[in-house]
Amino acid sequence: MSLWDVDKGSDNRLTPKPNQNDEQTQRMAHNTMSTTYKIAGTADKQRIAFKNNLMLTYDSNDLISSVYGYIPAVSTVPVFIIAKAGFDVFTDILGIDRPTV
């Protein structure tokens, strides 16, 4: 989408408007912000996921090896937790359910 300036007579030009209506209602996140688009249900090994305002890393055994973000059951400030290899941050360290959404 391009912008054009409707206030061409003034030096301020503070009211840019869209050049045309954007008919695209849903934009996919293909190759944006260094993420890779994956179809739901695709089996991945090591990966990074964003769930419930958390950034999670999964190891090849589908264990959450690290977490960064807000976990209300743990703290009112963001936490960063890294588990030892073979352990899950939520089930083994914190003893709470893993995020599902």
C-alpha cells in the first residue's frame, strides 16, 4: 500500500492518506520477522513458538527447554527459565500445566 500527500500546498503535509483501498482482509505471516510459516499439525523438531504471551523453545523430544514471558502463577514480572537437557520447564521445574494455545 502506498501513501500520497493530500496537503500538497503546505510545508507540514501532516495528513497522508492511502492511495487506494486495501482489499486484503487477512495477511499471512510468510517470511516476516524471521519466522517460518508452518501449517498447523506439522511435526517439527526443535522450534520456537509464541503461546499465551510466552516465547517457548522446544527440543527434539517436544519438551519445553526454555521460556520467556509472563507466567502469572510464577511472578508478576517476566521470567526467563532454561531447563537442563531432558527436562521440561513447566512439568519438571514449575510443576504446572504447559500452555496449550
